[in-house]
Amino acid sequence: MEPQNVMPKYSETIVTSKLGANFVKTVIESAGCIFHRIDQENDLGIDAIIELVKDGLPLSKQIGVQIKSGQSFYNGQSNKCLIPVGNHFEYWSNYPLSVYGIVYVPVLNSANWVDIKRYLKHSGPCTTIKFDITKTNTFDNESFRKMFVPTILKELPKLSVDEAASLFHSNHPSEFHLGLVVLFHTAPNAIEVWDWFLDAFKNKDISDIPPILVYYFAHIPWHGDIAYHGEGFSEATKSHVKKRFDEFKKPDVEKLLGFIDEENGIARGSLGQSVEAIISSLANRDSLLLEIMQDSQLAVFLRENAALIYAYHHPKEALPALKALSDEGSWYAGELFSFISEYGWIDPYA
């Protein structure tokens, strides 16, 4: 029987894989950086090493990348990218360099990235890395320079105020967060920006507000553990924001108190310190704190922190309210009551 003449076939999977690798390589080399491709026979979970270069000089910064290409790594309904973890969890988690995943979708001719190590650190062992496609993790020539490289170098993304504002007004949490950070550092004296911040705080649910916004607010009254380097805040800015703070109502103060975590409470270097600084600066501070302390419908922890801030400013006057809160079962209020009764003062930072 005559042997059949079967022509060799070039795998479509290989073609798709090369499309992704070439897309990523082009973006990196167009920026003047170096793409070190790892041969498939030596690929244990890292497809390439990216070496950052600026103005022809190496930045002594390298990262490992895992590149996935094809429709199977993209869910159009959820608009998410997918990277199978397989048996790479320990390998990626313990890799000596930072590891980023890049998914290229040929039909969209676009790619998006994820910090694999960070993802795995928060998720723990998992079978698939899933991440949203957003404006903050786009991988192309412009975003590589403006956002990807600054992220790797732990620098502020190189966005204009308009670009940052567009992200801030997004409904996606990561876009909102990045816009917030960039606006605070690039437009610290823009009154409109502070109004955006305050409106977001008032209108968003506490679970949708990045804690860093509270820390930014604390820059107006200030406290000793704020580390800030940049354009100073003008008197006009501080006056405007202070006026907006003074318009806070009970729900706003309750929301602020909700950012204090039980482990750290109000102490130096904690987010609670920023909460205390803001609340202590309010013109109607005392009446709001008393109202919260006496509201039995609120969580005891909120009321206890309100009591601590009030007692910090008015130790003797706080005794009746502390006694009442203690009688309701708050051991912490009882401790505050006993300490103030004996020493006549209370200072969370002492």
C-alpha cells in the first residue's frame, strides 16, 4: 500500500501564542526596554524577563512575565481575563522577581496585566487568576509608559489631571482608587478636586471608600504622623475643606468612626489617628460625639471610639456618658471611666 503524503500542519495554538508574545515584545521594545524571551524548553512558568531601561540606561529592575494569548483566557460576559494557575502557585509565589501576568486577546487586539504575586498573596491557593479588564491594567504603548512602569517602580502614574479625574469618576473600584491617588498628589490645591473627594465620601457606601481617602482628609487638620512630600496646601484650600468638614452630620461622623479597626484603634500611626484628627477639628464635634455615644442603636465599638475622642477633649465632662455606656455593658467605657476618675485625663497617644 502506497504511504499517504500528509502535509505537516502548523498548530493554530502556537500561532496564537506567538501573537501574544510578539504583542508584548513590541510594546516593551517600543519603550526602549528589553524583552528576554525564555525558550519553551526552559519555561517553568515564566515566559520572559522584562528589563526596564530609561534613556538608554538600565534601571536595575527586572520582572518575570507569564503571557497568555487567545479567546480561552478571556470571558466576554464578565469582561475578565483568566490565567490558569495549575501547579505554579508555589513557583510564582516564591519567584525571586516580581511576577506579572499579561493576557492578550487577539479578537480585541488588546492586552491587560495583573500582579500575580500580589493576587496569590491575597487569594491563597487557587486554580485560576481572574481579573477585570480596566483602564488601570491596559497593556499597550501608552499605558506601559504611563502606568505599568511607574507601578513596577512604585512611582506615581504619569497621568494628567483630566485623565485622573476620568478614572476617579469611574464606577470601577480600581479606576476610582487610582484616580483618587493621582489627583491628591497632582492637584492638592484644586478646590473642585476636594469637593469631589468629599462628595464621594458622603455618597458612597463605606465598603466602597478606600481608607486612604480618610488619611488624605487628615492632611487638612494634620497630625504628627503624616508623612507628606509635595506641594503644600494653601490657606484657601484648608479653609474651604475645613468649612466642608464643619457641614458633617451624625451619619458622616459615624462613617468616619467606621474606619477605625478594632486591632489598632486610635493610636499613633493608625488610621484611627487620622479619624480622630478629622473629628476633633469639627466645629460641632462635641454635640455629634455625645449624640453618637448615647445612640443605643449603633455598634458599641463606634460609641466607644466616640467616647474616647470626647473624653480626650473633655475628660471630666465625659464621666456621666462613660458611666452610662459602661452600665450598658461596655467594659472599655468602664476602663476609661476608672482611669479618668483616678488621673483626671485620658490621652490615646500617651
